[in-house]
Amino acid sequence: MEPIYWTGLYVFLLACFVGFDTITKVPPILHTPLMSGANAISGVTVLGAIVSAGRGDTNLSTILGFLAVVFATINVVGGYAVTDRMLQMFKKE
């Protein structure tokens, strides 16, 4: 394997451990607002997926880019839906 793959694998594994450690330390009452905000912010992922799909280097990269756009969009819409539902719970009737 080339060194760039090892570096990428190292960064990925480190991010997994740091993310898991961070999420497990969040109190349950803050978990939903934190995750809904993170999902809404992940709109940056949509932009990266659009760039990946639009390059059109190969058919595989275009298909994977399109799937990334679809899944990232679902993630963003879900984040906004959860946030909206959560805010509706705190409104006075």
C-alpha cells in the first residue's frame, strides 16, 4: 500500500475513536439537540458530494457521488425535521 492510504486510514480510525468518545460523554438530554444541529450543519457534505458527482471522471465516481448527494440530503432534511419537532415541543399552547 502507498503511504497516502495509510495516512487516510490513520486519520479515519482516529476520527472514529474521538467521535465515539465525544458522543458517549454527552448527557442524554443534550443528545437530540446536538445531533439535530450536527445533521443540519452537514450541508457541507452535500456540497462535497455535488462536486464529486459533477466531476464525472468515471461512471463509478458519478454514481457514488450521486448516492452521496442523496444520503447527505436525507441527513440534512432529517436534521431540520428533528430540530423543528423538538422546538414544537417547547412552544406554549
